[in-house]
Amino acid sequence: MKTQVFGKVYQGYYNDFYLRSSYEYVFLKVLEKKGLSFTMEEKTYEFSDGTKYTPDFFIYDDVGVLQRIVEIKAEDKQYYAEGVATVKKMKE
């Protein structure tokens, strides 16, 4: 994986996936180790307030049915709060 360091953020490519953090890299490696089918940033959702959101991972079962959407956030409280707000919008 070729990475560049921007502050505390690690960015780079791994197996043709562009990763924005070491958290995403670790999660991707877990998915690979478990043999799960997944894509990254496959779809962008637009909310009723006009904002847009592109989740990190889309995980599928053996027949290609979407099972889970996963967003990776840092342990920073601000990012966590933003993630909670986004999940609330997606549920609506």
C-alpha cells in the first residue's frame, strides 16, 4: 500500500481501493480475511436537506444481496457526532 501522510490521516491505494485512513485499511483487511464480498463508496445518497453522503463499505452475502453499509470514523468526538447524525438521516 502506497500511502501519503496528511496530518494524522493516512491515504493511499490497496488492491485498487482508495483508502482515506488506516482504520479503513484495517477494516478492509478483516473483510478480506473473512472472505466477505464488498465494494467501497459504491453509492452516494442525497438527503431531503440537499446534503450528500457516500458510505465507505457495502457488504454483500454470497448471492450478492446487500447485507450491511459501514462507515468508518476516527475516534474523534466530532467525527463520531457527525456519524451519528448521518445514520439518523439514513434511517429517515
